[in-house]
Amino acid sequence: MNDIYKNPLFYYILAAAAAVLWPIIIWGAYLPAVRARLDNEKDQYLKAQQTIVELLTLDPERLDFEKEKGASAAFDYATAVQQTAQFASIPASGYRLSSSPIVASKGQKTQSANVSLKGVEITKAARFLSTIQLRWSSIQCTRMTLRKQKGLPDSWNAEFTFKYFY
């Protein structure tokens, strides 16, 4: 039995068997998985397309957001946070903003800011975060902290650290 591995005929038969089995394995195992993933991707695409149409139907001014009267070409944290807080129904006394100067590093300009929301509902904090990142695509939330206020059912202190890329 040990001599079979020394016989070249064994390897010719093994290679031919592998060549015959490979398409069968591809057709029987991998192809259905690829088709299922393709169908899943198509379904996700159609759902996303419907969501985009709904967003544009409900909020068509998103397309013209940067072209509004009084909107400046330069990004400003104060304006962005004020507009987003107003949209999320957070009063001016409910948030605090501190921003750093613009920093240039390796050819990339960035600006950081800390936003603290005091005593807000969790849904308003989530709406604030999602809205600011939707409206300004170059802003990223690098850190988020939520602390529940004791004795109150839905009152949170939220702290966000943002970084804007110019």
C-alpha cells in the first residue's frame, strides 16, 4: 500500500478526479450561496432606494440645504450645532459647544469640537447625532458618552466629540 504513493499513475488519476469534482462542488455548493447573496444585495438595494425616495418626499429641502439663504460656504460648528439642536427640539440652554482651532496635519485640515447635551431624552440625543452627521458629510463623531440622570425616567447627559475634515 505504501508503494501506491510512489506510482505516477496514482497522481494522474487523482488530478483527473479533482478536475471532475471541482465543477460539481462549484455548481452544488458555491453557486447557490452566491445567488442567495446576490438576491440579498438586490433586496437591500431596493429597500435603500425606497428609503431615499421617502426621505426626499418628506424632506426635499435636504438637497438644497447648503444653498439656503444665509448659508455660508465655510463650515462653522456654532451654526451647525445650533441648527441641528433646533431641528432635534433641544433648547439653546440644553447644549454647550466648545471647538478648537483648525489644525493642518499631513495636508489635511481638521477641526475638533465637544458638544454637551444636558437633560435630554435619549431620542433627542440620537436625533441630534444622526442629523448632524447626515447634513454635514465631512463630520465624524469620534467619541460619545451617555450618562443617565438619577431619579428621572428619560433624562440623559450626552457628550459628543466631533471632528470635521476640510
